[in-house]
Amino acid sequence: MNIAEYMHQLGRQARAASRVLASATTETKNQALLATAEALDANREVLIAANAEDMRLGAARQLDAALLDRLELTPARIDAMIEGLRQVASLPDPVGAITDMSYRPSGIQIGKMRVPLGVIGIIYESRPNVTVEAASLCLKSGNAAILRGGSESIHSNQAIATCVAQGLEAAGLPAEVIQVVNTTDREAVGHLITLDEWVDVIVPRGGKGLIERISREARIPVIKHLDGVCHVYVDQAADAQKALAVAVNAKTHRYGTCNTMETLLVHEAQAASFLPTFASEMQAAGVEMRGCARARLLVPGMTAAIDSDWTTEYLAPVLAIRVVDNLSDAIEHINRYGSHHTDAIITENLTDARRFLREVDSSSVMVNASTRFADGFEYGLGAEIGISTDKIHARGPVGLEGLTSQKYIVLGDGHIRQ
């Protein structure tokens, strides 16, 4: 069977499985999620061994440190996958929820019912825990899924897929509800994004190049974000200790994630006192700083920033720093150079906070909190399929509700239109 035939087979199987899943009860879906969690827990050694092979091959291919960090399955990350499954199982099931019921002058009753999207194709790189996150959210929201991970994580993904299959079997659901593409051939992606007969939505998770390609070539609607150029702005009215703690965490908690701070903006009134202390923390953490002229005057040895630094998602221990005149300049910088992902202000001034929340055009906007909180798990969604910077269909971390749509329902009693 060639790649085209194989991908069409996956599509047909997913469509058939989605119809079975659409009629599954919440109890059945939760049973599958909890059984998958038990399978992951019981197969920790298998998962670690499979991941070790991926890490070995990744090192041999000279993958960069950020990519290897995203690839690694540590015991803590396996714990997080298990907890994510259990949390999704505990969440309300959005499918079938009826809202906005109202009577019309004709006497009919109109409302909306939440329904699954159908079949979701997910294309992602590096992070094998995405396999569990995607499977859990698609399953709970009533969607079948075709998952295509990166070639660098093939062994990890196959081991996780086995655990998911065990969970589905325990609940009496078809194994085809969640299918992991078993080939690393790049041609598989090209076929998946054109299977408009079988697949309803594509969700790409990965580098800018991947997402731009999917957005350009797909014949299916795409839920996407291109990159995460996230900002922390230290306002004139910032508490210095809060600002230091938040900014350090936003940059150094993890380097290879889309919600990591890539640019720090500092009000000129705070710069002389804040930047030297902050720079000392960055130097201790091994972070390279690239700053504007005013920032470099305050931190000797800082590299000069160039225009491209303001639009770069480093995913590495590199940080751009700019001193701004006021809140207006900070907002203008974020809306001009940012990626509409996640941006934060550190301030004790309620008026400034409200203005920042209102005027910054991003999917998550924060006050006195690290950008690292922009995450489906932290938002109580259980997990996320991705963080969308689009404005239509879903925006921000996409959880259960973001993987459903609505249809109108009409209730009558023999009503006819006059």
C-alpha cells in the first residue's frame, strides 16, 4: 500500500469511528481516558525506553538543545500526561449541551446544541506528550483524530499510541477513534491536509515553517498559531520584586515553549533600577541579552539588538530587551512586533492594567503573572490541542469547547410557516 492509499484508509476509518464516538456516553469516554492513564502508568519503562531511542537518534542527528528538551519524556512529564488525562475525564462534557433557547413569535423554540467537529488531523513536532493531549481532548469532545507526529519522536509516539489503544479497547470503543500515523514519510502530511472528504479540521503544532506550509497548502480549515513572540512589560508603576520574579520565570522556566517571554519591555522610569538586577539574573542563567541603545547603557556588555530580534521566537536562552518611554509605546511595540500569542504587564496601577488588557491584541493578556501560564492545563482545560492566535473559530488555548461547533435546534409542535 502506498502513502496515498494508506492516508485515505486512515481517513475512512476515522470517519466511521467518529460516528460511533458521536453516540458514546460521557461515561464511556471517561472510561477510555482513565484506562489510558492506567496504561501509561503501567508502561512507564516501555515509554522511557522508546523515548531514549528517540533521544539517541536525535542527538546523532544533532538536533538543537531546545528541540531535544521538547522531545524528552521525563518521569515528571509522564506524570503530567497521566494527570492531564484524569483532569480531562473530570471536566464537563460539552457535547450535547443546549444553550440560548428562546421562543419566536411564530411559537417555535430556537436554541443551539454543541456538537463535535468530526475528524481532526493533528500535525506536530518533537513533543510526544502532544499525542496524549490531542488524544484526550479529541476523545472527550467526541472527535476522531489522525495524529502525525514528527519523525524525531516516532518511537515515543508509537509507545503512547499502544497505551491509547488499550484505553479505547477497555471502554469498548473502536481503535480507529485515535490513529497515529505510522510512517515518517513527509508525503503523509501532504495527503493528510488534502483529505477534505474525511477530515474536518487540521491543527498544526510546530515550527513557523511547518505551520506556514500547512496554512498555505491545506484544503481543510486550519486552527493555528504561527509563533510565540511573547512580551513582559515592566510598567512605571510596577512592584520591583514582582517584576523580577515574573520576568525571570517567564524567560527561564523553559526555553523551548511558545509561551516563553522573548522580549522584555521596561518603562524608562524603571530601567535604571530594574535592568542591572534583572541582567544579573539572566547572566547567571546563561541567557544572552540583545538590547536597544538605552538598555545597553545600563547593562555593559549587552549585545546590540537588530530589527529582526523584535520579531524572533528564539525558543532558546536569548532575550531581546527594549526601554520604552511609556505605556503607549509598549502597547504599540507589542501590537507591531508580537505574534498575538501572550503578553503581560507588571503594574500596581489599575488604570494601566485595564488599558493594557483592552488594547493589546493577543489571545492571552495578563496582569502581574508569567506568560508561562498561557497553557490549557493551567487554564483548567485539562490539556490543550494548541494555542490559537486566529480570531475565528477558537482563540487562545484550544480545549474541549474549541474542538466543538454548534448547530441550531428548533422545537415545534406541528408548527407551519405562514
